[in-house]
Amino acid sequence: MRKKKVLIFSGAGISAESGLQTFRGQNGLWENYPVESVASPEGWRSNPQRVLRFYNQRRTQLSAAKPNEAHQAIARLEKHCEVVVVTQNVDDLHERAGSTQVLHLHGELCKARSSDEENLVYHIAYKNINLGDKCERGSQLRPHIVWFGEYPFLLEEAGEHIASASHILVVGTSLQVQPAASLLSYATQAAEKVIISLEASGLANSFIHLQGKATQHVPEICSAWTK
Ligand code: APR
């Protein structure tokens, strides 16, 4: 029998139980920070120090966070199925749990890049980026994060994986941000589709909706899909 191809589409909610803040909803990051001041090219131009501080704080929090049972169940699923994770998250918790195919649409907190040449990217793990930290060509380093108004990474590859998946699990995303959320329109009619979130889902009724926490429902779904 052909191996299942499982597509995981994750958002900030899968990392909430690891102690990382989500963006929307109570105590969300965007409640405390005006988005445009810390996550836009304009914010970077007007006050790079404030932007660097915002991401340095999140990187430090990430260094103290651990993958949770949802990340781990998804990583274990690779023993039984082909698993591709398409994530809006910039944390490295899927990778630390053991997932080996992770596409970061919105960039990665553990990487810095030249503010002038997008292809000059450096792995910095949980270190700070400070004003005066330069790339090899002498330009200021910036977070390797897709800001509002910038274009996401890997959209075409992510769409192809979604279109060829036999099982799709959407977990921990409010589906408020485009073009990431519209990638799910590539899902085939035949694919088994499940969404897990705390609030009622706005997704098409072809998705089974499990209302509740990722650590509660993701392991259940993953073990059902190993059969
Ligand atoms: N278990 C499951 N789902 C959860 C949990 C949890 N423990 N906690 C929160 N959620 C769900 C919420 O119900 C909500 O649907 O996670 C979702 C979080 O939504 P957002 O905070 O909007 O996060 P996300 O959808 O990932 O945001 C997308 O917006 O700001 C940009 O670039 C940023 O990648 C981010 C994008």
C-alpha cells in the first residue's frame, strides 16, 4: 500500500503550550506591540534598535522553550508516513522535536541575514543581533523574518506539497494572514483534512474541526494516521 503523505500546516498555537506567545487572542504579541513598529520594513527603517530588541527577546524566550507533545507526535509520525511540515512559525521547535522536512513560510528566528542581500543568511541559534553586527559584505544584519509587506518564502513548494498530500492537519493558526492561509485551497477533495484550534474554524466544511489544545488532539490524530 502506498505510504500516506501527511501535510502539517502549523501556526503559533502549536507552540503556545511550549510557552511561546501567539499573535492574536488574549495576551497575544500584537496586543503589546504595534505590528508595524516591530514587524515591517518601515519599522526597521525608523527604529532598527526596537526591532532588534523585539526579536532578541523572542529568541531568548525560544532558547528556554521546549518542543511539546504535539511537535513530538508529528516528528514520530515520520516513522510511518512521509511528513512535510509547512509552518508559519519562526521557532525551531518542529526541528528540535525531530521533524526533518520543515518549510518556514515566514522565516526563522534562529537565522540572521544581510539587510541588503536577501541570500546572505547566517545561522545564529539564540544569539542576539545588535546594531553594528554586519554581514560579510559590511551591511547591517537583520532578523531572517518575513515582515508585513514582504513576500513569504517557499509558497510554490508548499502549495505542491499540499496538493499532493493524502492527509492534511491544520493546527494552531487563526488563518488570518495571507497568502499563507490561502495555500490550503490546494488541498484535494479526496484528502482527509483536520483542523485543530481553540476557536471555531472558518475553514470549508470539508475539514473535520477538533476544538481544543494541540497537545490533546495532535497525538490522537497522528496515532490514527499511523494505521
Ligand atoms: N492549541 C491549539 N491551538 C491553539 C492553542 C493551543 N494550545 N493556543 C492557541 N491556539 C490557536 C488559536 O485558536 C488561534 O487560532 O492558535 C491560533 C493562533 O493564531 P495567531 O496568533 O493568529 O497565529 P498564526 O495564525 O500563526 O499567525 C499567522 O501572523 O503575525 C503573523 O507572521 C505572523 O506567522 C504569523 C501569522
